[in-house]
Amino acid sequence: MRAMDLAETYREVRAASEALCAPLSPEDCALQSMPDASPAKWHLAHTSWFFETLALEDLPGYAPFHPAFRVLFNSYYQSLGAQHPRPERGVLSRPSLDEVRAYRRHVDRGILRLLDAGAPASAQDVVLLGLHHEQQHQELILTDLKHAFSRSPLRPAYRERAPEPAGPVQPLRWHAVGAGLREIGHAGPDFAFDNERPRHRVFVEAFELASRPVTNAEYLAFVRDGGYARPELWLSDGFATLSALGWKGPLYWEEREGEAWTYTLGGMAPLRADEPVCHLSHYEADAYARWAGARLPTEAEWEVAAEGAARDGGFVETGRFHPGPSPAAGEHPAALFGDVWEWTSSAYAPYPGFRPLAGSLGEYNGKFMSNQLVLRGGSCATPRRHIRRSYRNFFPPDARWQWSGIRLARD
Amino acid sequence: MRAMDLAETYREVRAASEALCAPLSPEDCALQSMPDASPAKWHLAHTSWFFETLALEDLPGYAPFHPAFRVLFNSYYQSLGAQHPRPERGVLSRPSLDEVRAYRRHVDRGILRLLDAGAPASAQDVVLLGLHHEQQHQELILTDLKHAFSRSPLRPAYRERAPEPAGPVQPLRWHAVGAGLREIGHAGPDFAFDNERPRHRVFVEAFELASRPVTNAEYLAFVRDGGYARPELWLSDGFATLSALGWKGPLYWEEREGEAWTYTLGGMAPLRADEPVCHLSHYEADAYARWAGARLPTEAEWEVAAEGAARDGGFVETGRFHPGPSPAAGEHPAALFGDVWEWTSSAYAPYPGFRPLAGSLGEYNGKFMSNQLVLRGGSCATPRRHIRRSYRNFFPPDARWQWSGIRLARD
Amino acid sequence: MRAMDLAETYREVRAASEALCAPLSPEDCALQSMPDASPAKWHLAHTSWFFETLALEDLPGYAPFHPAFRVLFNSYYQSLGAQHPRPERGVLSRPSLDEVRAYRRHVDRGILRLLDAGAPASAQDVVLLGLHHEQQHQELILTDLKHAFSRSPLRPAYRERAPEPAGPVQPLRWHAVGAGLREIGHAGPDFAFDNERPRHRVFVEAFELASRPVTNAEYLAFVRDGGYARPELWLSDGFATLSALGWKGPLYWEEREGEAWTYTLGGMAPLRADEPVCHLSHYEADAYARWAGARLPTEAEWEVAAEGAARDGGFVETGRFHPGPSPAAGEHPAALFGDVWEWTSSAYAPYPGFRPLAGSLGEYNGKFMSNQLVLRGGSCATPRRHIRRSYRNFFPPDARWQWSGIRLARD
Amino acid sequence: MRAMDLAETYREVRAASEALCAPLSPEDCALQSMPDASPAKWHLAHTSWFFETLALEDLPGYAPFHPAFRVLFNSYYQSLGAQHPRPERGVLSRPSLDEVRAYRRHVDRGILRLLDAGAPASAQDVVLLGLHHEQQHQELILTDLKHAFSRSPLRPAYRERAPEPAGPVQPLRWHAVGAGLREIGHAGPDFAFDNERPRHRVFVEAFELASRPVTNAEYLAFVRDGGYARPELWLSDGFATLSALGWKGPLYWEEREGEAWTYTLGGMAPLRADEPVCHLSHYEADAYARWAGARLPTEAEWEVAAEGAARDGGFVETGRFHPGPSPAAGEHPAALFGDVWEWTSSAYAPYPGFRPLAGSLGEYNGKFMSNQLVLRGGSCATPRRHIRRSYRNFFPPDARWQWSGIRLARD
């Protein structure tokens, strides 16, 4: 996403959030099915809180929409005061969805007035950051809603989707990359999060990267080979997790009369052999790779291999809300961008020379650099303009409710 | 409640449930703030499920409203199949409130057709039981909503209530009852739950019962006397509970600038000295009694003392949704009925000769006869016609979200 | 136990505690396998702490054995100051077992000097109470040790026991008792705990009591009839407990090659058909009774029926440490005393007019009168002189590590 | 440790384990104070199990000491069958300490006979690995015992230690290292664990490393500056952990009459200003570094800076069992080896080209490569011959019971 015309981009991004909620009732928008997930209404409000608190509240003449919202919709910014407890975001019927929409209008007027008046560069930076922030929450609106809907015995559809026949699967090939001193990370004037900087040197040994993500058919073979009952394939914490939680397969997979089905935002659907497997934890991705005689790539390997690769996977704009079969790979591996987030073996850690943003914005990324692993490439729920080669997503190794899948690597 | 004209009563009771939800939005009706509490929408649906499953589904020609509802809205009847997990009642945005209302209309048509066609006595018994069941859930709609609203920093009001000045408090007097062989429990043709039967003999020693419930002012004196920090006043389990949960006073009390306030369904309000204290656990009621040099009554003592007493407390029909100051006592103790449920020292146990209802209805009461204590008399949220002298309500000793208070006794 | 010669009794009871520990190593005596159970060493020390703190520490010239023991070995007396946390009793290797024995000698000298000098009646009362207290802990030494040993894959024997062939089982007969106003509880000058007083009137309806406890063979039939998978037989809390904990049968039962075995203090042994079933929770006892078309007795029924019954069961003095086959019943039901504690349906509650002992001793019993049920009659681990007809033991409904069994009743 | 004469080394290492337990009673050796820690007796047995299971049990003529020990003393080797549950290692009074010692003798005879008979190289490799394994457990005997003793109100001493006066603290200086492509990891024929291999290239930016570990005095200043109440200094997971667990300072620190004391294996002692701070979690080390305007080193930085550094810190052979004041730094930073393990910012992950050992030994290290961070350098409880520059220790970020401290770095 570039800030060619910031006000216009602002309008587009803000409208996109609301478009995602258009098919939903107020009750749908209030669901919270686990502490890690938030109601869609909360996402709509919190993204507005971000603009209000970080760009508007200190402006002369700006009147906050509601005095309680500063606490209610603060996610985790300790330097900005108290926060409503995260696990209790679903216990808020008030403000109503209509009130939250009015809150959005109020903030929109403030931001557009600010931009119209010729905002200083620092304020423009905050607005731009707020738009990238809002795009992150657009993806979360979908992942969190999918989780909540999946807990209903009705398995409701977000949007009905006509079944499509499975097609042929691209053969798995290996793209070789030679050893050498490389550079990763973001440099230059374009937008990037602080955690993508600075661009820095890293030595990468020779490796090969798979030409496409692992498919449902391949993963099903792992499951049917007893993958979930063989501790030697798993990290110790991974096997303890699957034992404690009773995992038998990826999140949302269900067996119905001997057939594998999966819950999608289009409702329950038979598992398609040609689609990338998704909703996997890092532990499952790692175990599958070991079973397959391969491994997960490091984030440096991924980024090096992605140099020059096209955005040839599916993004949120397709309206499919589900990963699609991978296209054929050419010079580069296919579907590095879009469809499924790809787990790497890299802990989410600061780059050498990392400097968090100043002030409260320093809490955006840096304080989460523990107990998480990096995922790369974006998914079928990511806005196309949001992703970059240097983009670092991160989740704990047991998280499964994102559209997360597997790209294999080997020495 | 008598079944003079069952169809007419049916219409009244069903309408009363919906009237309670009239001031609420669909989002309000979907809130579940703890596993013990349920969304108002669930209560509306479950009470209909009760009629559908127990009175309608076997009738020729009756078509269930939705195939999934039999599981979704089964509360705890193991003999009627699977149940949607209780802690997840709040994760259901579908069916919508409108669909649940349509479900109610569908069931209403079925029941009224059944009654109109001259239902057999056994079917009439089930319908009558279903109405008493629905009245129980009317009270729970209010207690559960109050709990959910209390978790919002906005402390929203269910219905705005104009502040009323506190009045004088009736002096506490003691009503003496002599020792003797008495009878308690329900007999006769009128409706009563199975747990109130059979009427049976019990020997009661001489005792005295307080003329009115304990007031906020009296309980505040206990709090200010260090009541919550003196283990010698508490049952061992009670002190462990208050220590683990950090209780400093009754549920919903808050200190604001040195003054005691409480959350009510009319919003936050200064604590009124003349109102009965409420939202207490059994542990707190027991500790207060010990501090006051008294004790809680047994349920037999309560029932004996209530013989001939008037329904002079406030019920749900007052629209106050909060206990009011006790009237003056005459020959009998005042406010035995209404305002606050009164904790007894009696474990909820079967009466001698207890026989549960036949079939699935046997699960209504009997299987809960462990780890609970009996409360008597009804509250400000109880329908006036619902309560009886022999009525046994029951909750675990740490439950506080009902309108539960204290009536003292002594030897 | 009578205080004919208090000093002589003191010597006997104290010696009996140590005799129980004689077969054990210091490591055995330090085991704590769950928060509810304590190491044998702790029991040896705590019973001495009781005498030291309540009878000796205020005497002129008495020097406490060790300044830290007052906290270390205080069980739950809040009025006597801080307590070492109960779940951490097993994390104390110091004091050693030898030091605890020296502590016992030190306290013994103090008590015997006190008695020798002509102790006032009030001091004699405390010593007598301390001896009954110590006998309670003698039983706990065995129950707690059995639990700890059972957690070892070696299933060690406390004392080897030669296998004995099973004999014929006495047929189950019913002893009828007519309705009437009765008296229960203890009166008179002999020792009894405060919770057994005062003797008081209670109206008991006509009932029948089984001639002997339920046997292993009978209980096994319940298990094989799917008893643990049929929720309609269980209290709701009971079925939730068995589901959460995965109970498939009584504590200590194991299936080995299709045969039922059980762990005993003599090691693993095939289940004997003729022995009373034991190590049951109240929930299991209640479910069995329902399955058998009967119910558990109330404690009043039990006490009324036990009037005149002989102590014809086995006690700790047999050295068997396991319940034995019931003798034939005569005029009274057999084995009411000894072999297995018999769960009643009565909540542990104060008798009418109950007065706890004065001072710290008031914490002995009264504060535990919630969430527990009464058991009657003593077990194979109870000292014979310790038990009485009015004796009230009490445990939570899910407790299974005592020798607790079933005596059926019916209307 | 070199295998100059393997049999002689075997005798020395085995004897060292038992020497550590010499001051302990059998009760001391049976303590387990948390699931992460194990009894000393278990360590003595498990290290023998390692030799028996991996080097002896397949030899013709070898008779295992006890059939149950294969499960009882298996730590976590899934490929070697079932394991006694880790949290229940303290519930084993049998086998006794004497029996475990006999087990050790039995295994010793087997190993020495094997070596004497001219063991093949592969068997010698396993024995050598077993000795390094046993040295790791020697350190754990001390850390686990310290934790267990600290839970006793008596705070017993493992070995009495005469107080020594604090001396002057070496000033903190910075050692600069230039950017460049370096090599880390182990190469060559000497022993190293699989996780230290292969030696590989890594690009390291210019950095500076502190001349000595952070002292108690420096850390106390952080505590007194409100370090534990300022979320902006902490990783998000770290602040959540300290809030949940109520941390106010390092493990084992206690305030007594306004003075800072700490528990040591010599008993309680006033905090010495000149000693390195220890028993810190990664979260605390990271927060201190942020407060101090610095950061933790990566493991590559640490290893590069340690090239050529002397083993000038204290090891277990000093008999001090506590870190000592750092010596003066010369050309290299001081005390890189010994005294305290130094937290790095590096996740414990496989080196490029990592290959676990074949067979069951592959479970030794590789499966723990998640959710842990690398520590470097050894501690006051590490055998001097055990540590190497390439040695990678690893613990979860909240672990505090090792002698873990802080070495600062900066860009």
C-alpha cells in the first residue's frame, strides 16, 4: 500500500473494513469465541481508537466520541493507560454496532479534516501506520469470525460459495539457492513496520525451497500414516500440546462418514485435494516437514528465495476467503504471496540494530518478540496491497486459527 | 400460579418473558458473562424447547421448528440426548433473536392447538410444569443480564430508575416459635415441584426468627468491622473462597470516593441503608450471622415460621428489579416473601419419601441434590404467583448473582 | 476410649502411632501424594504440636522444642497463627524423622509431667481430646500412606499379607425400623466431640436398613452393567466428576488380563467377592444405591438402627488393614462398626443447639460444616476404642481415599 | 572433559555425583518441589538408567537390575517406552536411596566390564556421552535441591559457609568486536553435543560486550527504581508472567527488616553487592538490559567474543555453590565461563545443517528446540571440565531456578 493520496487511501481502507462486516448481523459482530480472538465490532472500534488516540486526541478542538472508549478499545498499549480485559471483549453489548459505526464516522471526519488541513509529515506517518494497522485487523475480522462460527453446531456460512471441482495438483519441485552473504529486511522510504528494519546482512547456506505449499492431499497422507500418534516426528512441546488438546488433524477438519470435510467461510465443504492445507500450528507444520524428510525454511531463506517472485496467490480481494490451488511455478516458487501464511523456523526476534518506533508506537511490535515464530507471505484473507517480501507476521507455535500452512525447505 | 384457564395462563406467562426482553437489543440478549449464566435469547429459546420436546414432539403432525434446536437448547437433560456445552451458549449468534421469536410463535401455536383440542391430563400437567419452568427462567433472565451488564465499564441500566430517598428502617424484632413436631412440604392438588413433596413430619426445637431481612446498613457495619478479614467468623471453605477471589463485600458493591455504591438494574446507585442487603453467597450470610451472634434458619424453621405470613415483599411485577425496604412486621415476620431470597442452613436434599417425576422430567430437580443449599421466599425478580411457602430454591454456597440475602434466626 | 488412667492411656495411644510407622523408612514417612493427604512424619509431628500448643506452651518452665514448629505443624488453626501450606507438607525433608521422634519424646515428657503433677480438669480435658485427635491421625497415616504407595508403579506393600480364600457371602436382609420421634447425638460425661452434641430429638419415618455392607461382587455387577456410563443413575455433580476424572471403578481397582484386582496395604491382590467394597466416593455410593433400587441412609436412621449393635467388624488392631467379609447379622445389622465407613445422605451440619468448644478448639470441627457428608461406623483402620454410635466422620462427596463403603437403606 | 582414559574418567564422574549427595539424608534426596525439578535420588538413578539402557541392556549376559526401573527412570525418551510421570518423581519412596546406590554399583560393574573388554568405538561414544549427561545432572542435583530447600521455612543449608566480606567491584567496561563473517559451533574430534554442530558461518555486526556480569548492587538499583512495576521495560509475556506470579525481585531474594537477603546453599545470607546477580528469568534479564540502555547478546556474539577467553570464573569444584565476584578483565571479558549462566537473546534452534544423533539418542536435544532460549558459559554448579565455548544450555524464558544471570551487550 502506497500513500499516493493519503485521504483517498484512508477512505478505501476504512470502507473495506465495513464491507467485510456487511453480511453480518449485530449479534454476529459481537462474538468472541476465545481470549485470542475479538469480536468484529471490537475490531471496527479499536482501529478507530488507534486513529483517535494517536492522531486526533491532542489536536485543538477535537472532542473524543465517548469518554469510556479510551479504555474500552485500547488493545495492549500500557503507555496509554488501562485496558478493558481482553477475554471480556465479548461481554460488551454496549456500545451497539450502530454506535460503533457512528464512532467510525466521527473519527473519519477528524482524520479527513486533519489531512485536508495539510497534516505535518509526522501526523501523516501515523495515519499511514493506522491504515496498515487497520488492514491487519481486516484479516483478523475474518479469522476471528471463522473461529466463532465454527463453534456453532450450525456451522453457518459467512458467504455461501458454490462448490468447485478439484483440479490437478502442480508437482512439487525444488528451487535451489546457493550459499552466500545476503541482505534481508526493509530499506528505503516506502512504508514498513519497525520490525522489518533495518536491512542487514545475513549468511545463508545453500538450500532448496519447494515450488508450492503442501496440499490437503499430502497432509492427509501424513494424518493417515499415523502422524498424530508418532512422538518421534514432533517437537516435545508439540506432542505435549496435541496430547493435551486431543488434536487429530488441522483445525476445522471433521470426519463425516469416513470422508474428510473442513469448515470454510462458505460453510462445511469436502476437503479438496488440490488446495493448500491450512489452519496448522507451527508444531504440525514442523512435524509434517520431518515426516516428509524436509524442514521448514528460516525467514531469511524465505525472503531470499522470494526476491523477484510474483504475487500469484489469492488475496482477500478474490472474495473466496479460502486458499486456492497453487499456480504453476516458473523461475520462482509459486504462491509465496497469498493463499496461506507460511510458517518459518525462525523465532520472532529483533533484527540487528532494531529500533522500535518512539513513544507509545514502540509497543506496536517489539514487546511481542518472545515465544512466537515468524510467518511469511500473507494469506487468502490479507489485502493484496498489504503484503511485502520483508513482511513479518508472528504467532505462538500452537496458534491455528490463522490461514497458516507449510512451505517445505531442505538443505 | 393456578391453572384456572391453562391456555390463558400460557399466553400470560409467555408474554411476560418477552416483555422482560423488550428493552433489550439483540446484542444484549446474546450476552453470556460466565458459565453459570445464560443469554436472554437462550432462555427464550430453552423455555420453548421445553414445551416442544416434552409436550409436542411426539404429537402426530407436529413438525419441529429446526432440527438442530433439540441439541442447541437442551439444558441438561441427559435422557433427551446431547447438549450444546453450557459455557458456549454465548457463542451463538445464530439463530438470531428474531428467529428465536419465530420459534416461540411456532411452539405457541402447537401448545395452544393442543390445549384447544382438549389435552389429556398428563399433557396439561406438562404444560403447567412448563409454565412454572418458564417463570424460573424469567428470574434468571434478569439475574444473568445484571451479571453481564455489570462487567461492562459502562454499567448500563436495564431500565432507568429515578432515585428515591431512603426511609426509616424497621427495628429488628424476634418472633418466637415453640418446639414441636411439625409438618413441612407440599400436599394437595395444587402445583408444586417434586422436590417440595411429600409433606412430612419434622421435629423443630424452639427458635426465634428475625422480623425482617438484614439491611445494607447492618451489613456495612460488618464489613467495616473487618468482617472480610477475620477467619474466625467464616466457614473454612468460605474463607478460602473469599481469599481466592478477593471478595471485599457483596457482589456489585463498589467504593467510589469513600462512599459505598452498588450496581442495580437501574444503573449505579448509592447504597441505601434501608434496603435489604443482597447478592450474598451462603458463606457471607453465614459469617454475618455469626458476627451478629445469631445463625441462619433451617428450611424447616423458615417454613414453620412462614405459616400464615403475607406476600408483603416486592416481586417482579413492581418493575423495580431491586429489593425494597421491609414493611413493618405484625403477627408474622415481614417480607418473608419477595425482595430477597433467604439463605437457610439446610443442604438441598430429598425429603423422606421423595419420588422424582417419571421419565425425563425426573432430571428436573433430583439430580442436583448435592453441594447446594436451600433458599426460601422469592425475590424482587420472582413472579408473584410463582412463589409458595414450601418452595425450595437452591444454589451452591459461593453463588452470589441471585438476589440473595439474610434472615437471621437464633435458639 | 475412656480416661480411666489418663497417663497410661496417653502412653498407649502415643505408642500406637509410632508402631504404625515402624515398618516404614524415613523416605516412606515423608511422602505426600496429594494436597489432601499428609506425610506420616507430619502426622507424628502435628499430633505432638497439638499437645504442645494447646496444653504445654503456656505452662511455666515449658520450653518449646523448636521455634519454627509452631508454624510448620499447625494444620488449620487460624487463631494460632500462620500455617505451612498444606500442599507443601511433602517438601519438608527437615526436620528428619529422627528429629520428629525426639520432638515426640520432648512433648511426652511435658505431658506426663503435667499429668503427674495433678493437672486441673480443664488440662485433662485437653489431653483427652488430644488423644482422640491422635487416633484420628492414626487412621490418616494409613489412608495417606496407601494413597502414596498406590502412585508408585511398584505398588509396594506396607505389610505383606498371605492370600486368604474367599468365603461365602452373607445374604442381604433388611432390618425394619418403625417411624417415631427418636433421639440422636451424644449425652453424658463420656468423651465425645462437640459435633456429636447436643443429644436432640428427630422424627424418623419408617425405614429398612441392609444387614451388611455392599460387597465387591455386588459392586462389580454394577460396574459391568455400565454403571459408570449411565448418567441417569448419578447426581449431576457426580457424573461431571467421573467424566472429568475418568473414573471407571472404585479407587485402587485395576483390571489385569480381564480380572479385577485391587491395591491393598498388603500389595496388589485379586478382588475378593466376599469383602465389602471400599474406597468409594459419596457419588459412587449414591449411584450404586439408585441402581440397586435403594438409597443411602440418613445419619439419624443409621444411628437409630445402630442402637444396641455390637462392634463385630474389623478394626486397626486386627493388623489386616483391609475390610473383611461381614459376619452374619442377628437382631441387628452386622458390621455397622468397623471394616468400612458408611456414607450417609446427610450433609455435615450443626445439630440444633450446637456449641463449638471455646477458644482455638472451636476450630476443631465447626468450621468444616459445609460441602461435606457424614460417614458413620469406623473402618478397618480405626482404633477399636475410638468409635462410637454417635461418631460423625465427614468428607467431601468426591473423596475416595478413605476406606469408605455402602450400607443400603430403603423406605 | 576428554576421554584420555575412559574407565578412569567414568570412575571420577560417577563418584562426583555421589559426593554431591554425601551431605544429604535419604529424605533430602527424595524431595521434588516442582514438576521441573527432580529428586537427587532420581538423578542418581536416571544417570545409571542412561548407561544401562543405552549401553548395557543389549549386551549378552547383562541382567537388568530391576525390571521396573526401565520405566521408572526413563526421563523423556519416547522411543524407549513408557515413562513414570515427571511431576510424580517425588512420590517414590521406593526404591530407597540405598537401593539406588546398589543400582549404581550394578551398572558400574557392567560399564567397567564393557570398557575392560575393549568396547567398540560406538559403545565408547555412548559411554562418553553418558558421562557428559551425568555432569549435566550433577548441576541439576544442586539447582533442584536448592529449590526444594528454599521452600522450607527452615531454609536449611546444604553446606554451612562462613560469611566473607564483600570486596570492591570491577568497573564495567565494554569490549568491542568488529563486524564480519564468523564461524560458530563445534568442529573436530573432541566431544560435543549434537546441538553444537555443525560449525558454520554467521555474519555478526559490530557490537560491544560487557567486561563482567551484572552485579547484585546494579540489579538492586533496577528493583529500587521500580523496575518490576514499569511495563514499558518488559516483553509483554514477561510482564504478564511477573504480574501473574507476583515477582518482586530475583528468585530467592527476601527482604528482612528493610535489608535484602538471599537464600544460598549455605543458608540465608545478606545480599553481597559484589557478586553477580543470579536466579533470573530471561524476562528479567531482558528488562534489566533495556533499563540499562543495553541489550542481551546473541549466542553468536557471545561465542565470538569468548574466543580465547580463560575459564576464570568459579565452578562446582570450588565447593562454594554460589557465584563469586568477577575477576578483573584483561584482553577478554572476565568470567565468561563459570559463576552464572548468561542469558542470550537467541532462541534455541537447530544450526544450519543440524543432524540429531541416530536412534533414541536423537531425542537428547533436538526435540526441545522450541520455546527456549540459549544460555552460555556455565555456572558455579557446573563441573569445570564440562563447559565449552560452543556449549549451548537452554531454558524457557520464565525459568529461574538455575544460576542464571546477565551479561550486557550493545551495538
